[in-house]
Amino acid sequence: MVRVYELDVVTPESLARFVHRWYGLPDRPPVDLPLAGVPEPLAGWYRIAARYTLPLSRDHVMHPWDELRQRRGLVRFWEGATDWYSYASDGGAEPEVYENDESPTGLSLSRFLVYVAVYEATYAPLHGLVRMEPGAEELRAVKIRLRELDDALWAWPDPGTRYFGDDDLLGHLGPDRIVLAARHRDALGRFDGLGIPWDWDTRAG
């Protein structure tokens, strides 16, 4: 299996490298966005996202740059139904990210945005499989067909549920879930014949 270097060792360049590899070449031209005051890691996200017709954030909402507002020292930028994430407004070029406005994640904004990109690719895939509450043998059968990503980022927020991946697949695996995403439909064939009754399979129906 191909090593996914931009995810094994997360750097400021990892976001662009992952997006280009996973989604392919941009289908829109570069746009000059008015991003004054937006920390560079988040400004980079907006510049990359503007070049793709497909939204990079599809499960959670990435707030538009012109709707970012500081409140009690935090700026909310990514939000789900029950969780939301903010950066410290006085954190300089690389602020820390906070969960639900109260819990520091221990992650810098640039690292967190790589997490966001992978989370969104995994949990809002074009091609995917899901099995909730898998049996131990089901979990093992999937794990041995993937490779655990090296960077410590992929143990956040729960070390018991880890990210796996290679060039064509991403997986978020733990005792309560098997969530798989693929760059193309055929890649899911790696898990055919395992006898797993998938709760969700994009190839069905």
C-alpha cells in the first residue's frame, strides 16, 4: 500500500497536498479573496476551497470568511449539529483551536484544518461504507487491509478510535465504528467478501 506522506507527517503543506490528491486537480481558477485579518492557515483553506466546485466541508459547516466574528476572545469557524470549533483571536498566526468554546484541543489551527479535511472526506464521502458497533473479527478484518496513519494527530480526540489510510482509502476505526471512504468506487472492493453487513454502502440502491 502507498504511504500517504502528507498525513503521516502533518506539516503546513499537508492540507493542499491532501486535497489535491483526494479530490484531483482544481476545477476553478484561483480567486483573489479579501482575507485580511484571517489567520494564514484558515486563509489557505478558503483559497483552496474556492478552487473546487465540490464543497470541502459537507458534514460540518465551514463558516464563510466574511461571517467570522470574534466573541469573548474566540472566533468560531467550523460547526456541526452538536459541536463547534473556534480559534483564539489573540493567538497570532498559528492560534490554538477550542472545542465548544471551552475545551482547548491542544491543536494548532494549521494541524486542525488537516484534520477537518480528512474528517470531511471520511464522513461525507462520495464512495463509502459504514458499520456501527462492529464485532471484534469484523474490525480486525478491516484493519489488516489498511494502514494506520503515523502522525499523532490521528489519535485525536479519542486514542481508541484511529484514522487509517492509503492512496485510495481513508478509515476511521474503533470499537464502536468502521467508517470507510474511497477516492473511487472500485477501491471499496477491498472489503468485499468479508461477510460484514454494512449499515451504509454507497454502492447499494
